[in-house]
Amino acid sequence: MRIGIIGAGTIGQLLASRFVESGKIRPSEVIVSDTDKAKLGALQSKGIRAAESNRQAVECSDLVFLCIRPTAPFTGPN
């Protein structure tokens, strides 16, 4: 199963690391996107793939986790 994670903060890094450490998911089956390249680099050192964009993470995955902070609710076009 290919897993995508959008957001490499505390929760995103924890999920990615634990999936790989479980031994049930290979590092190459996990792809993570984030705007912080340093966070992605830390995951890449474990063999986890870094996505160029959120779209790439979604398109390359069977299951996607959104690990981002919530923002103001969308109220529709003005």
C-alpha cells in the first residue's frame, strides 16, 4: 500500500516514521509533502520519499493522511 502524508510536522513525521519502523510498509511506499525542505530531508534520510507538491503526494498514494493545522473555514466565493 502506498501512503501519502501532507504535512511533515510532528504528527506527519511520527506517522511516516512509525509506518516504516513497523516493518509492514517499506520507506519507498511512503511519500510526504511539506513546504519545509529541512523536515523533508530528515524523512528522506530514512528512505521516505519527498513529494514536489501535495498533488504529487496524492497522485502517488492509495491512502492519504492530512497532517496540517486547521485554518479558517471556507465560506465560499464572495
